[in-house]
Amino acid sequence: MERTVVNDRLPETSAPPTAALATDDTEVSLYEVRRKIYPRAVHGLFAAWRWGLVWFTQVVFYGLPWLTWNDRQAVLFDLGARKFYIFGLVFWPQDFIYLTALLIIAALALFLFTAIGGRLWCGYACPQTVYTEMFMWVERRIEGDRAARMRLDRAPMSAGKLSRKLAKHGVWIAIALWTGLTFVGYFTPIRELLREVATVSLGPWETFWILFYGFATYGNAGWMREQVCKYMCPYARFQSAMFDKDTMIVTYDAHRGDPRGARAKKVDHKAKGLGDCVDCGMCVQVCPTGIDIRSGLQYECIGCAACIDACDQVMDRMGYPQGLIRYSTTNAIDNRWDRAQMIRRVLRPRVLVYVGILLAVIVAAAASLQARVPLKVDVLRDRTSLAREAEGGRIENVYRLQIMNTRETPHRFKVTVGGLPTLAVAGESEFEIPAATSKQVPLRLQIDRGQAGPGSHKIDLDVVDAEDPGVSVKERSVFLVR
């Protein structure tokens, strides 16, 4: 059985801490040089879940820009036109409240899932995890598994080594550039973008963002990997504020596993005073961040559960029960609870509060979206003419209406007014607004002289869809009389 243990933590020393201060000439490095981690491939239940989410997230990410809806891209954030298309919905800058609601929902969901199951997002769906898994799969296919990669890196440069390295990086760069192109395809129609790439006519901003996002993907997933999770991601630093003793985390059962020690399969380890842990180091070898989960919860742990799959396989080979490393809680480990007792603690007060607030925000956002009127109106007074006398001695005010038709079909809208006797629209009162367009139209209102005293008078303007009277907006303004 392989006993090699690769750990990226500082080596322990038997010298007392004061020994380093014995002479003035002693140099103490404050920074640890990164040691490359070679994660071993692992198979099992959690690895299957992880790869299932890799496939799901990437099918969604790469596939959405290619879907069409009403003869346009189904999901498109058109920053130039300030329109955001999400299937049958068209959002405008005035709908910023929905983005706020989405961010609140995402944050609350993160708090909820973290309180229940720890860093589930990090271990299964975070883009850093997903693309690292993809890049490591490419690495294994080209360079081999852990031992083969270590031998290849130790070997002197040769034609074979160079060809493998170039092939690996070539595939990585291709994936990264396609990822960057897809990302930009959410802001520029992707078919148009591909035509520009094919004809070498990309604009400067599209070129910059494709290369920038591609470089970030290549650097983070291919080179930095665990460094992003350990040192750059803020979530690792404040996760402890969302954990408690009933949060399910990847845990080593020290009561059952210690004392650790190697032994033959047929040996009665209990008689020798050993625990179930055979000290094989497999849990360390499969860890993408290079930690030893047997040392307890560490902020570097991303909750991917690779160590659970590896340990369960070792337990199966030894004929021991699975679960030496498992998803559990601090209370469950300390109090030796069974799974049913642990699950009963899931619905604790903080979880119920998160669920209640999250449901309230989701229901409110959904109700607001359902009641959203596909018509927006702004009333602007003509500053060049406050009040003037029209034909027949009538008093006239001039306005400009900014009418926004958020639907993807053209509509005709009718304007009616009220609030003062004899107040009426002079001239055109119906306006055709193209699909998903905002149009400014002039509006003249007149009143008979003597129907209102000098000053400012409140009036109502109703804009109604001529084909669907249920779609209407009422705005208030003022009518000036001199």
C-alpha cells in the first residue's frame, strides 16, 4: 500500500520556538514557498455529484447564448441599448430593483446552505472548482495520474516531456479562450461575435474581455488553483461566522480512527490498540488544497468530499465500515450521535430564520415580477414654454412623454387627462411605440380660460394600451395658468 503523503503545510520541528531566536544571524522566512500539489484521481458518490454539477453548470453556461427567443438571443445583456433580455422578459435600467432582489436571494441562499452543509458552493459549483476539475481532467488525460505527473515534472526536459506540456497547455488555452468568448457572448450576440472573430474584425472591447476572461480562467484553473481558494477568496475567511456546531462539514472521526497506524488486513487492530485509520495518507493525496482533514476543520477545506470517497474505498478494502471521514457535525462527533439525531438538528433557529427571510424575498420578487406593467411613462414639461395662449383664448401647456414599451411587440397607446374642467388633449393623443423601445412624444394640453385661477394645478395623465386596457399607467403633473 502506498504510504507517500504530500502535504502543503509547514513541516513540524522538535526545536522549541525560542531556538530560532538563539542568534542574531538566524533568518526566518515569513512566507512559505508554494509546493505544487498533485491531487490523485478519485471515484465515488461525491466525485459523481461533483462531475454531475460540472456538466450541468457548463452546459448551462456554454449553451444559453445559443438559444433563441422571439428571433433574438434568449439571454442577452445589451449594455449599449441598455436592455437585458432573459427569455420572454425585457429589463431596463429602471428595473434595477430586480437585480438587487437577485443578489439578496443569492446571498441568503449562500448563508442558508453554508449553515446547513458548510462550503457546498465551493466544493461543487464554484467556477474556480468547476474549471479546476476540468483542467485537472485534461492534465490527467495527457500527463497521467498523480505518480506519472510527479515523475514527469522531476524528469529532465526532453522532446516527450515538452510535447506533453505543450499539448496540455494548448488544450487549456483553447478551453480558456472559448470560455472568454462565451462570456462576452452574453453581452454581444454570440453569432455576431463569431462572425467578427472569423473575419478578424473584433472591436477593441470584445477583444480585451475575451482575452482578459480567458487569461483569468487559464491562470486560476491551470496555475493558481488552490491558491485562489486559500488566499484570494474572501469566503474562506468569513465562513466561520456562518458555521456552528450543528453545521454538517467534512469531518474525521478521531474517536473511531485514532490511534492511527499501518497494519495488515487480517490483523485484529483492536487487539493492537489501533483505531480504524490505517494512516495511508490517501485523504491528503486526493485533496485539491493539500490539507490533512484529520487535523480538524481548516479554512482551506473547500468541502469537496474527495477525502470521503478515498477513505471509503480504503475502508472497503480493509473490511471496515465506511464513514471514518464523513459529512457530520461537531456536536454529532462529540456526542456520538447517529444520523437521525444529527438530521433533527438541521431545523434550528438560525436555519429557520434564513428560510423565512429567503422565502419572503422570493415571494415578494416573484409577485412584483408577475404584477410588473410592461409600460413605463415619464412626464417632462417643456421648459421653453411654461404656459401660452392658444387659438380661441384657451390656455395651453406643452409636455413631453417618455413612453417605454417593454414588450417585444409594437403597441399603440392612448393618452387621456383629467383633474381640471375642460382640460383636454390638443392634437394627437395616440402614439405607436415599437417593440422594446422607449420613445419621446410631444403632448399639448389645453383648458378654457377662466376654468382655473392663476398658479399651479395638479392634473392626472393616463396612458392606456389601446389593444389591452388592462395595461395602463397613471402619472401626475401640474398645469400652469398665468
